[in-house]
Amino acid sequence: MRIDVVTLFPEFVLQAAALGVVGRAQERGLLAVAAWNPRDFAGDAWRTVDERPYGGGPGMLMLIDPLRATLAAARAAAEAPAHVVYLGPQGARLTQRRVAQLARRPRLLLLCGRYEGVDERLLAAEVDEELSIGDYVLSGGELAAAVVIDAVGRLQEGALNHADSAAQDSFSDGLLDCPHYTRPERHALGVVPEVLLSGDHAAIRRWRRQQSLGRTWLRRPDLLAQVELDATDRRLLDEFRREQLAALR
Ligand code: 9D3
């Protein structure tokens, strides 16, 4: 997959994409990331990319023409048509489901806003969808673009090593992960749950599933409401609830 990013901070986006699993995906040729700076496509000697909004109000808006020229250059850098995503606070919330859909496309073009945003006409003409990463205020789209690149990049076939892909399975079922422990068995901060030392793989699997269900119930009831539990899961969760209540007495 190829991802082009239109941003006033190309170094930031490229650095974020160079780390860890996603950096490795680039080294393996599974992902290519390129950044394009609208300042390089501004029409004047001052490299102006922003202007005051019509109708008044605070802040500045990104100009149509530098962005349009930048998008045209980015589109022309490869053959495949690009799916254009504007990262903006008015967008639909990014979810793992949306990430998985984006990850199947051969090409994405991410547009990052700065200042108060982008002239609406540019968005209407050039953008396929707008995405937000959550209900909080950022200073621009770059962190959101880095989030999209990371989440989409790690889903590219061959990006994850064996160890990572198992972890991925347990998240994609819509539940929170179970707790994890490593050496030492006994520590001043506590001991490792006995079942994990038992070597009984069926019991371990059952305990982990129960912890996932229980934690999701405690911490993210909104997620639990969206998954269908079979009879085994319901029994595990009921037992977790009873133990939880018993511990409170
Ligand atoms: C006057 C109101 N403006 C400032 C508080 C609205 C506003 C403009 C521009 C709020 C944020 C931004 C910049 N944000 C993004 O570009 C952005 C974003 C975000 O702020 N939150 C979550 N996801 C995203 S994706 C892009």
C-alpha cells in the first residue's frame, strides 16, 4: 500500500511512520509513505498557505490553491487512484473496523489541516471522507494522520511478526485484552496468578477469556453491548461477576 500525506509538517509524519512495526513494514516494501508540503506549492514569494476567514472570526484557514496543487502532485506520483481522507474534527470517528477497510485499499491520500481548518470548497471537491480520531481538540491533523498510518500499516500482510499477530486476534473480537505477567513469579508488588504457571493450556485459555470478558464488562460496557456472547462466554462472565461481588463483601 502507498500512503501520501499532505502536511505542513512532513518531517513529523515521516518520523512517526519510521518507528517499530510500521517502519519495518516500509523496510519490507509492504508500505510506502511520502509527504507533501503545501508551502512548496504556494504561489507567492512568501509561500503563503493561509488566509483570514470571510465573515470574520478567529484564526486562519488553509487556502484552496496551494492545497489543490499539492494534492495534484501527490496524486500524480503513482498510477493508482487515491482514496482521499481529510483528518478533521468534524469527521466520523475512526474505529478498528474503519481501519481494516482502509487497510485493504492500494492507496490513501491523507490531508492534514492546520489553523482553524480548510476552505470548504477544497474539501467538497477533493475529499472522499473525513475522519476524526476522537472527541478532543488537537492543533492539527498530523497526529491523526500518524494514527491512521500506524493502525493501517500494521495490518499490511506480512507486517506483523508471529508474536504480534496473536495479540491482534484477541483485540479484533471486540473485547479488551486480558492482564499479562512476566518474570519474576514473586515480587514485592505481588504474585503471578497460579493458573498461568500451571502448564494447563485449556485452563489458561479459559482464564484469559474470562479476564477479557470481565474487564470489558467493568471498563467498557459499551463494547460488551456490541458483541454476541455464546453460552460458554456468558457462563465465564457470570462467574467473574459473582467473584467480583464476593470480593467486595
Ligand atoms: C473554534 C473551534 N476550533 C478550535 C477549538 C475548532 C478546531 C479547529 C481545528 C478544532 C481542532 C482543529 C484541529 N484538529 C484537527 O485537525 C483534527 C482533530 C481533532 O482536533 N480531534 C480529533 N481528531 C482530529 S483529526 C484532525
